[in-house]
Amino acid sequence: MNELEARRRLMADPRRLSPELRAAVADDPRLAAFRGELLAADEEMHRILTAPPVPPGLADRIVLHARYGAPSGWRLAMAASVAAVAVAFAAYMAHVPDPEIARDSAILEHVAQSADELAEDARIEPAALRASVAPLGVPLRDGVTHVRHLANCVIAGIESRHFVVQSPRGIVSYVILPGASGDDASGRVVSGDGFAALFVKRTGMTIGVLAPQGASRATLEAMMRDVVA
């Protein structure tokens, strides 16, 4: 892992480190100092933003409460960095032959780099998941009862939803990324980084379901139907 990759992963989450990233930080004083700065910023924003009561009914507050157990200022602390990434990604997207393929690849890369979250089981209330995705206009089925992980994530410079569900078919990741062009109900299957993914487009959203590599289109379509109404 090079320094740029390590810094990018630290910016994504400076608290929960993979063994590889933890070793890189231990071996590089600059990375250790960078992580310390991120943690300090997180703590300060957490202190400021948890002083007033949490406004009810805000989807991202629900996500933050589900993920951290209390309102966190991490998303705001990283806002400036996210804005820079968004500008850079927008400039890149303007020059790629197919921006939709680039968006799908960004989702696949994000989930692959968040593989540690597959081991997490926060037992999030299904109602919190539904409240989180409701503003995006994506209805979920009532059969979703075991939510292992829920987060607001910045993918392709856009705030998205990433959640992990435990089902009879196994542990499955789902991502909802706003900003899709057109509709594509049949979707596109992509494989890479240890995952097989089905991406469909609906009402301006890219909805992705990701399972271990080798999953067939039929399996991925069934996983999509299991969760997305």
C-alpha cells in the first residue's frame, strides 16, 4: 500500500483500520500524524455538534446515530476534503467515454475498499434504514429485518447510502448513488475486486447489489428483489 492509498483510506475512516492499514500507520510517522489530525478534528466536531439536541427526522442524523451510537461531526469535519474530491471527480467524469460505467466502477471500488464493514454487525433497526433511504425515493421491502451496517458514504463525489444486509442468501452489500441518467431496469453486471455486482438505474438513482465474485446474474437479480421494492 502506497502513502496516497493509505491517506485516502484514513480519510474514509480514521478509527477502524484494516490490519494492512494499521501496519502502514505504525511504520510511517507521517501517516500516524495524519491520522492523529483526523481523529482530533473528528473529536472537536463531535464535541461541538453534540451540544445541542439532535433535530428529529433528519435522514443523515439517523445514519450517524446508527453507525456511531451518537450524533457525530465526522461528515462535516471532512466536508472540505469531500468538496475537493467531488470537483476532481466531476472534471474526470466530463472526459470519460461513459460516465455511467465510471460511476459503477466507483461503487465497486468503494465496497471493495470497505470490506471490513462486511464483518461488522451493528444490528441496526430496519426502520432506521428505511428512514435513511426514503429521501432518495427508493422503497425497501418489509422482509428486510437484519441490517448489519448503514452509512452515508461519498462515492464519485456524491453523498450516497451504503448498507449491508444479512439474508438467507448471505451477507449482501447495497449502494444507492444519486445522479444517474435515464432508467435501466435490467441493469449491468460487473465483476472485480472480489465482487460481482448488478447495477440498475431508477428515477435518477444507481442502485447496486454486490455479492462475492462468482454470483450469477440470476442470483444478483434475486438479491435485488429481496430488498428493493
